[in-house]
Amino acid sequence: MNFYLECENYLSNLASKIEAFDKNSQMDIDYSEGILKIVIIENKKTYVINRNSGNQKIWYSSPFSGADYFSFDEQTNQWINNKKEELTNKLFNELYHFH
């Protein structure tokens, strides 16, 4: 697995999914150079999701659930945390409930 390419593909696709989800333009979504920043415009709550090359994980910072790390699971091709949560599912569950 090429960590850099895997992260780049995943995070750019995730940014596109969030933009499609945000039909009413309630979020400011910016992806650049391995850093995905999502700001909920109404309350300025901010998510930062980025690659952490040092430990080969994706760092996830949520205004609701705090910080977390996700490792790539080659068997499932998903980014999973130590609680077996998948990153995309965790993010969209939070955005759906708190947005």
C-alpha cells in the first residue's frame, strides 16, 4: 500500500461526498494537500481530517467527539479506528446528527 496515494484518493473522494451531502450549502468544505477542513457555517464548528505520515494514519478532529486516529485495513479497504468504526460512517453520522 502506498500510504500517500491511499490518503489522497480517500480524502479527495470524502470531500466530494460531503459536498454532495451538503445540498443547502451549510458547510464550508476545503481540501488541499492532505488536509480536509469542514466548517459548519451556522455555529463555526470545525472538523479537520488529515494524513499523518509519521504513524501512517489519518487524524480526525471533531468538534463533537474529539480527536481520533484511523488506520487503513487492507482486508476491507477502509479506514478503521481502534473501536472498529469506519471513518466515513463516523463523520456522516456526526454531520447528520449535529448539522
